[in-house]
Amino acid sequence: MTRLAIISHHAVDLLNFRGHLIRDLVADGMTVCCLAPDYDTATRAQLAELGAEPVDYRLQRTGMNPLRDLVDFVGLVRILWRLAPDVAFAFSTKPMVYGTLAAWLVGVPRRVAMVEGAGYVFTQSGSRPGWRRRFLRRVVEVLYRVGFGRAHRVVFLNPDDQREFIGRGLVAQGKSVLLGGIGVDLQAWREAPPVLDPVGFVLVARLLREKGIVEYVAAARLVRNRYSAARFVLLGGLDSNPGGLGRAQVQAWVDDGIVEWPGHVPVRPWMERASVFVLPSYREGVPLSTQEAMAMGRPVITTDVPGCRETVSDGVNGYLVPARDVDALADAMLRFLDDPGLIASMGRASRRMAEARFDVRKINETLAAWLRD
């Protein structure tokens, strides 16, 4: 029986982004061990219900502390030695680097890494990066070369990331493959009736500046000058990432009556009550939140940047706008308010695109084959 070790930086991500894959692999007879640094009772129980074995390990998700990282890396080597998997599958920056390298050291036969986005250090902020960010990028590039050099296969979600990583010499072209998105459960995320009164917009993301949240709020202010009844919802929790927004800033927007902020809550009920999904991010892998919105039949406004542009055919199921362009974002929102009929027609186009491109069952078949081969 094949043993697989999935190495994650966050236990909840194993459920949200890998849950269907884990269930499918277990059903196919594979033993799946899920490594995460932050299990609680609920996530541990939910992983066990999927048939996987939750495994604790230490990892500082953000920041660079060489001594702490070295200690955590040694601990990861010991865990993988004990588990003796046939395949190691890692995603997110530190697990991709440390997990792949640790798996190579203990002789794991197959090692697969998934790049779900270029990450903070490769995302353009609109201004010249400071020396700290430039230095961090150099460090991350070295770590990627070391980690990916020990991988058998590196999976990318969008072609822009694939080209950039190959162009920078971070991964060999012969090791890279393109998945096109992690996929959505089309049965769970069924098409919902369009919402026309009131017209509402929703953004789902971790509260990071590079998700375009500041631009979303600024555009909402402009739109509400013409359509005061329009709703703007922001879903997501605060994050310790260097680009994280502060609670006081987000609460000020709520107090001003610009956005509603329920926090980190289940997405589906809010998506059902929304008319249009908005993600003005600076860069993505291929965002799951957008795939879920498309599956529910919601038009999408997003940026013409890597990862986001894969989800919208401009003028068909939504609109592409330049990153960090508040006026263009507001104009795209106003099109739906000026012509609400677009909400239904573009929503239907989104659902058709989700069925054609983002069916999680088809995508998992491809990914599972890469893990075995």
C-alpha cells in the first residue's frame, strides 16, 4: 500500500484545499499522513473522518528565524524517517523547501511540490521594493533552487508562475507541470439564483494588502456616491503575513458604513446573498474563492494579473481590470448596477466555465496520477 505524506503550513488548509484529494486517495487505497503545525481538536477529527492520519510537526509559518527553522527542519526529518512514506507532497513556501529537502534526506522515493502562487516576495506592490524585501527575495530564490532541485515534479497552477520560475532558474523545465487550478466541488457549490435587489459585491480573502482590499474599499466609496443601497461585503480573517492589514483599519471601514466585515466565516451563505464576486488581487495562483463563486453562478471582477486572469473571459463572465486601479474597479462595479441584467447572463457564463475548467474530480485525477507516477 502506497504511503503519502502531505506537508502543509496550516491544518485548516488541508481541509479547505486538499480535502477532496485526501478523500479520493484514501478511497483508492492509499495511506495518507497529513502533517501540519497547528492542529486543534476539530481539524484533527475532520482529517481523521476523511481517513487520513493527522501528524503534528513544528513550523513557524511566517518570518525568517534561521535557528528556529533549523530546529524545525531537523524535527521534520525525524518525523518523515519514522513515517517512511513512498511519496511526499508539499505546498506553501516553507513546506515546499524544508519538506522536499527533508524527504530527500530520508530517501522518500517520490517528492512533489505544488506552487499555489508566487507569494509575497514575488508580488509587485506598485512601488520599488525596499532592501528588506529584495534581500528576502534573494533568500527565497536560493531556498527554492535547493528545494525544487530535490523534487521529482513541481506543479504550477498558472502558466505565468511556471514561466517565471523557470526563467529565474528556480525549477528545471522538465520537472514542471501545469495543473490549472485545484478545482471546486460542483455538486456542493451549486448554481444559485442571481441576486438583484440589492446588488451586492463580496470579496473573500485573507486580509492582506496585496489582495487588493484597500482598492476594493476605495472603489466601494466611489460607487456608493451613485448607488447608496449597494452592499459591499469583506470576508476573511486577519493575517500575520508582512502584508497583513490591521484590525483598527478594517474596523474603521466598517464604522464608516463602507463595508460589512463578518470576519472569517463560512463563505457559501454569503456568496448566495451576493450578486458579484470581486478579487482585485495583485497576484494569485488560481484562487479557490473565485472558482467557488463561478460554480455558484456569480460574475467575477478581478485583475488582469497572473492567476486571476485565468478565471475571467473579459466581457463574458465578468471583467478584468488593471491591478491597483481604483477607478477601473469602480467602473466595472457600476456596469452591474447600471445594467443588472448582466448579473444573470454573466453568472451563467461563470458556471459554464467552472464546469469546463475547474471540476475538482477531473483535476484530482490528474494530480493523483502525478503523485503516483
